[in-house]
Amino acid sequence: LCIFANWTLLNLAQGKPTVFFPSSWSKKNFMWLKEAQKKYNIETLTSGPAFVKAMNENIILSNIRDIHIGGALTPISFFEELFNKYKETQILHVYGSSEVEPVCVVDARLSVLKSRERQFFHTLYLGKPIEEILFDNKDSGMWVTGPHVCPFYLNNQRENELNKRKDELNRIWHFMGDRIEIDGNLDWWYSGRSQMQKE
């Protein structure tokens, strides 16, 4: 089950079927999903927290084995509710952007634990970047490159100037627009949008 078109295309390229949920999160559609989960044997869910919250207010997907939640500023309480509803399900916290997904993937239970240790309200612990990603953490924000970083924007020179650069090896780098703290264990912590004052 997916609400992101890029993940649907990724599944298609790998020969995996996807139930793509429409942008209308109506009660009627959730009731359809309740029936469809058995018919299509839906075992994974990839979405943002808002969709899961809306879904959980209407139905529970009893066959779900894996949930992938994207979003850097997800409240700890949201994940804790999810843990209670899906006790045996692997729940992953995914950090990335439309232009490069994923960058970091971490067990949501670990993200909650580490974020709580620092007395955060949100799950700001991102784990380590996936091995395909190279990064350049500047004061102004994080830059990443890798095989799944999208190339230059089409017909948008301004955004290319702000968010893309090519290095001497012809690798295209993407500016994430986020500040990232890297701790002594080389773990990443989300520290806010780069256009905001650091304090």
C-alpha cells in the first residue's frame, strides 16, 4: 500500500505490485481498503504520518508486516500509538525528500528511544545514511549525492542554481534544505530547515 507515486514506480520497476491509495482520504475509500487488504494481501505500507493517522481513525490493517513512515518531524506520540496498534510490525522511520529517497532509514522504535533520551517531542534521531549516499554536511545544510539522487530540474534554472551542483567527477549533488547534526557515533539528528536561524 502506497501514497507516493515514486515508490509505486520503484515497485513497478522491481516487478512488485502496489495498491496506490487515492489522494481523497475519504471514509468510503478506507472502507474499500479494509476489504482490499484481504483480496490483495497488503503486507507493507509506505506513507507519511498524516495518512496513517487518518487510516487508523477508520480501520486497522491486520496483515501489515512492515510500515515505512517518511517525515523528519514526526511526533513521538504518533509512533507510540502505532507501536501499540501494530505490536508485531516492523516500523521504519525514513528520512529523505522527493528528489532523493531514502537518505536514512532507522527502526522507529530506536528513533523514539534516542529522541526521548534527549527529551525531544519529535523523532529527530535519523540513524545513519544508507551506504549508497555520499554526503557533505555544511553549516548551511546537508548536500547528498548517490545513484538515486534525481538529476537537474527540468525548465527550472533558479531551483537548479539553489539546490543542485555537479562536481569534478560529474556527480550531481542535491541540497536537502535541512541542517543535520552528526554525533560522535556518526548518527544523524535532524536540526531544522536551513532557512531558519540555527538557534
